[in-house]
Amino acid sequence: MITITVKWPVKPEYAGEWIEISKEFTEATRAEPGCLWFDWSRSVDDPNEFVLIEAFADGDAGGRHVNSDHFAKAMASLGEYVTARPRIISYEIDQDGWNELGELQFDDA
């Protein structure tokens, strides 16, 4: 599985609209074969920063994503809404989804 985290520093005047601005890109990506998740969150520390957590089944699915028309369109258009180039972490791990956080004390009874 390929997992990617991207921090998007959105211009303050667009922060309230960011989910709508990125909606077409989000929906197209979520519909891709091999996309496991593509989820946006807003930072609790900076209301103008959005964090995108995405995962693809494998390198082939990730490659199809970055070579898709909707990815090219998003990369050509979303830059006008940010204050800086987004920061990214990308890595491949040997699993196919989320694991439980075993360290947490949890009474599931």
C-alpha cells in the first residue's frame, strides 16, 4: 500500500471554501480503481492548513493517480489557492488498510 500525507497551506480567503474548491479532484480520485482513501482534515492548530491523507493499493494505482487527467488539472489549478508549495510525505508499507491502535486502553464491553 502507498500512503501519502500532504499539508496544504490555503490562502485565508479560500480556507472556508477549500473542501468545495477541491471537491472535483477529491471525487475523481476517490473513484479511481486502487484508491483506498482520500480524506481531507482541517488542522486544529492552523485554520488555513488542510491535511490530505490518501492511500492507494499499490505503486501501480499510485502511478495511475499521478498520471490521470484530474490530477494534472488539479495541479495546474489548485496552486492559485495556496500560500506555498504543499509539503508531502509518501511511503510504501506492507499492509492493506488501517490497523487498530493496540496501545490504547479501551473497554469495548
